[in-house]
Amino acid sequence: LRAWVAVTEGVVPRALERNLAPWLGVDRPVTPDERLAVRVHVEALLLRGRVAEAGYAVQRLRGRVRQGFAADMHDRLLVAKVAAAQGDVTASRRTVRAAMNRLTGRQAPSQSLEIRSALALHGRRLADFDVNDALASGSAARVFDAVERWRAVSHRLPMLSAPEDERSAALVAELRQARREGVAPGEEG
């Protein structure tokens, strides 16, 4: 558990490989501990820049297995992260959208605010990854679309379209970025 916390904070603990070895030695990870070990391993490989190895390791998370929703969302996030690290932006975005659709499907039948909020937390890292990917693209329209996708999921509202003209789209993207950073538009942070 401590290794997981460290990896999610961007630090790869020494001796991580040795600590994970008992759970990584299986051919097909099916128990929660085995799958968690694979997830931590993939995160660590990505942090170390070992993309090819992460690509191989993440394949172990594919396939159907009984696991909780949070674990499923994390698996999908890792598949998207590895695809992006390998330069396959299309596969990365497709994976994020499929995860978002699964999240939406789980939220739809529930009227409970508590359940919907808990489900939304599972999508937070996916949303951050998607929005950061859009920001990195430099496209105001992509930023707008990514933010709208996740706003629509969290508020169960229809997705809005990006403004037609590039100037308006850029202004909306600047406003969204400023809100994320907690800075008023036009103000230096």
C-alpha cells in the first residue's frame, strides 16, 4: 500500500520490484493483490520512462476478470497512459472515452447523489488525464471538448459543442485553464 501511495505521488520507491515480485510471478493476475501489483508495476515503469516494458506489463491487465469498479477504471487509465506514452494518441483517447462511457453507464441508473459522487471520484484521474492531453495538444477546441465531456458526465447534462471560431474557442480554453489553476483570466499567477 505504501508503494502505491508513493507511485501515485510520482515517486518510485527503492526495492519496489522486489516487494512486488511475489504477486508479479503469476501468469495471469486474477486476485485483487495480483492485479494491484501489476498496476503499481505499470505506474512505476511509466515513471521510470520504461515505456516498452510498461506496454508489455499493461497487457496483463487486459481480459475479463471480476474486480471492483475502481480497479476497472484504473486498468483503463493505465491502458490509456501506456498508449499515449507509446505515441498512440488515437488508442489512448479511444480508451479514455470507453472508460467515460462505462462510468456514465454506471451513473445513469442511480438517483443517489452519494453514489453518483462516489462514481465520479473513480473518473477523476481519467478526466485529469483527458483534459491534460487536450491542453498539451494546444487545440482550444480539443480542450473545450474534453472539459465538456467530463462536465456532462459529472452533471448528467448534454455535452456542449466548441465555439465555431478559433478566437472564441481560445478564450473559453483560457478561461477553463485559469479556473483549473485558480487564477482570474487576464491576471498573472
